[in-house]
Amino acid sequence: MPNPVIEPKSANALAGDAMGTKDLVFTVLAALAPLTLIVAVAPLHFLKGGVAVPGGYLVAGVVMALFAVGFMTMSRYVRNAGAFYATISRGLGRPAGSGAAMLAVVAYNGLQISTYGALGVYAGTTFTEYTGLSAPWYVFALVALALVAWLGYRGIHTNARVLGVLLILEIAVLVILVVSVLARGGITDWSATSFSPATVFASANAAMFALVAGAFMGFEATAIFSEEARGGIRTVRRATYLAVGFIAVFYAFVTWIVVIDYGSANIAAAAEADPVGLVVAVFTANVPGPIVEVMNVLLLTSAFAALLALHNAANRYFYALGREGLLPRGLGRTDRRTKAPWAAGLLQTAIAAAVVGAFAIFGLDPYLGLLLWGSALGFLGIITLWALCSLAVIRFLRANAPEAGIFRTTVAPGLSFAALAVVLVLVLVNLPLLTGAGAAANIVIVGIGVVAVVAGVARALYLRSRSPARYLGLAQTSVAEGR
């Protein structure tokens, strides 16, 4: 049985017992921005997968559930805000874990900062539509950045409440869409073709699987907040499985409603003809005008909720790595009252402000540049970490927890690794589709991830050589033993 170093409560500990199951689920689902995904991202999925998209979400959900089985079994032995870092370190060694830690920092920051591009552009368009006035995209992005920083400092419990309200509103609008389509009547195509294995696994849908996996990106953040979970690991496990199940079933059902509204024979052509307006047209045709207006506003709050949730995930990585000495130890400080990792939050905000500022100063495109490039960087990083985590789980559990059973220690993580390795290859092959950029930009995006991994490994090897005691302490901290 492994013996993690138990971290005593200190002035710089995170807020223990601050989040219940509901808070964790709200936080991770908010990071996924369900309304934004259905309205703005799912059309791209339809463009590549057509009628197979709903089934694609279910298949991706099965893969993520298999991943979660091993990851959550591992959580009995690792309760650390640097979730990927701690898990991979314990399974594949400290150098690999340190490389993964830096990749996680880059990935979560890439996802978070890229969202400022989407929010800035959409907020500017909405502002002009309703007021007749105009302002640069970065004005709205910087206002959002300041608000995210303030809320992040207020503490995770306050954040969970805000995210919960915004998420409920997003889900409510999508439920109204579903009910409106079903209540309208006149639908003649109730085809289940979307869920047929022959349809879903057609070779032409390979690119679709590279895309739909992104719909789950962030669900693993439940483990990042494990130190702040009320009820400990049991709460984290419950929230993780609820999040995976909800994402898979809800996204599959809502996109199937879109399919039957257009007709299974027409959805692919409709997506090709107008991918931007594909889902908006379903709203406009079926939902009362005022609800459509509310949807437009909620697209903004959806992006903001994702910004806040991802800010909290990114700053907890900075905090965990500062606490253990992989990054400057000052990042491991928390506020005395709110217990928020204020130093880490300040760094994350400063990095985001610098990137947004650079795009503004040099006149770079916030959508085609900031959003697509940053999200692709995050996407690549997270999928790589999922795959490495699966390997780490197998190695650690087989050696230390054979009593957990072969399914949890080998079968589930083994299947998830194989599937995620395929998805990673598909993402790399389809990277130009994700970034909208040429070879040079794509090489830079991949290169940033590689440099992050190399830097992390080098830092661990340096500590092993110069400070063996600190090296041996890497990824051994746990706020409490898993149960």
C-alpha cells in the first residue's frame, strides 16, 4: 500500500469541505459550456460526421467512462490539486509526472485564454446589435478577465454558486428547444440511424471522433478540486461519473433532436450549406422569439462560465506545483479568509492579460487566431494527458492495488488508453481542421506542448541531481488518504 505524505492543514491550504457533489458537477460542466458547444461547435461536428454525431457522443462517453474507472480508482491513493501531475508521477515516475504537470499548465491556460477570443468577438457583435455602438473585442475580453480574476479571488464556494446558476440557465434553454421541437409535431423522421454502429463507425467519420472527444474536455477537473471536496474522494467519484453520463446522454439527445428536425437524410447537407446557423435555425423555427434573444445573451454567459471554471482549474495547477517546488513556492499561497490560491490566480490572470494584450496590439485575429490556436493547444494537451494517465493507472494499480480487480486496474484503463491513442493520432492528422492554420502555425502549437514537457522533465532531473529530498517529495503530497 502506497504511503502518501499527508499535508497538514496550514495557512496556505485550500478550502477543505467547500464543494459538494452538486458544486463539482456544476463547475466541470460549466467549463464545457454546453450551450456554446451545441450552438457553435456541434455544427462543425455535423459537418464532419453528419447523422452519426449523436452516436459519436455516446461512443466518446463510453471511452471517457472507461478512463474514469481507472482514474477514480487511482484517486483513492492520490488527492492532490495537481491531478494529472500526481497520478502520472505515481504511476510513471517523477520526471514523467513533472513533464505532464507543465503540459497540464499549458493546456488549461490554452483552453482558458482562447475563450477570451470567443467571448470578445461575440460580446462585441451583441453589443453593436443592441446599442448601435461598437468597441474592440479586447475591451470586452479585458472586462471579463477582470471579473474572472475578482470572482476567482472570492473563493471556490462563491464560484460554484455563480457557475451553478449560469449552467442551469444554459441547460434550461436547451431543454426548451427539445420540448419545442417535440411539441410542434409533424416530425416524420424518427430514425435511429444516428445510433447505428454501421453509421457511427463508418470510416468517413474518423475526423468526427477527433472533434467530439473535445466535448468532454474538462470533466477530469473534478480531481483538481479534490482537496476542496466535502466528503473527500467519494464526492469526487460521484461527481465524475455524473458529469460523464450527463455529457454523453444530454449531448447525444439534443443533437439527435437537431437531426430529426432537419431529417436524417438532410442534416449533412444542411451543415455544409450553413454550419454557423445550423442550430440557430432550429431555435428560430421552433422557439418563441424572446427565448431566442435569451439564448443570445446566454451564449455570452456560457463563455464567461467556461472562463471562470478554467481559471480555477489552471490556477490550482500553479498552486499545486508551487507548493511542491516545481514552480516558485510563492505560488502555493492562499488567502487567509477565502482560502483561494491568490498568487496562482494572479499569475494566471497576468498571463491571460499578456496574451490578450499581444493579440490586440499586433492586430491578430481573436477568433481564427486566439480561439482556434489556443483551444487546439489545450485539446492536444488534455488528450495526451488522458492517455498518459491511463498508462500510469495500469502501472500503479497493478503493483499497489491488485485487490481492486482486473477490470479497474487493467481492462478499463487499457481500453481507454488504446482508444485515446487513436483519438490523439486523429487529432494530429486533423490539426489543420482544428486550427484553420497552415503547417508553420501547427508546428508551433505542437512545439509549445513538447517544450512544456521537456521543461518539466528537465526540472525534475535537476531536482534529482541537486536536491534529492525535494525530488523524493514530488507528487507525494495528499491532503488525506483516499477512501
